[in-house]
Amino acid sequence: MTTVITAPEQLIKAVAESITVTFDFTKVLASSETLASVTGVTQTNNTAGATEVTIGTPAVNSGSITIDGVTIATGKAVQVLVSAGQNLVHYSLKAVVVSSVPQTFQLIGDLLVSNT
């Protein structure tokens, strides 16, 4: 069975920007559990007819990461480079992973592309 969670925050980027998006799976993993593999990161929906974002190759973090003062331990997050998109469009991004137990998890996040 797959556990699906939604990120509480919304990321914002400009059309011309390329940003690293981090999916933090810490809350659903046991303390000794890590991410074994990334099945993929995909765009699950957007405004009809909008230009899609470009999603790079996702990877499990190989070292600890600190974002907004919160440290994510090694093997507990997925990072991927995201670029392009269309101004004033919300994109839903989904990361699917398999943990060391193994369990399958999906984390869905919201990305707004905005030049303002």
C-alpha cells in the first residue's frame, strides 16, 4: 500500500528560474528508515493548456540538508531541479519513493510559477 502525503507549503519560482525542489519524507519514515530509491518526480496536473515545467533527475539526499532552519537527515529527502513553466500557473508535483523497509510513499507539493 502507498502512503500519500501533501506538503503544507507552496513553493514559488519565476518562469526563467531553475530551482531545487526538496521533498522531505522525514515525518513518514521511522527513525532508522531511509529512502532506498526514487521511482520518479512528475507533474500531476496544471491549468489546461499551460506550458509544463521541466523536471530534472531526482536524487535521494546523500548528506544532511538545512532549509529554512530545519535540518533534514541524510537519506530522508528527494531533491530535483525544476525549471520553465508558465506565469501564474499552479503546478502539482509528486515524488514517489521506496524506503529501506520497503514501503512506498508519495509526497505531493504545490509550485506556483509567477514573475511578480
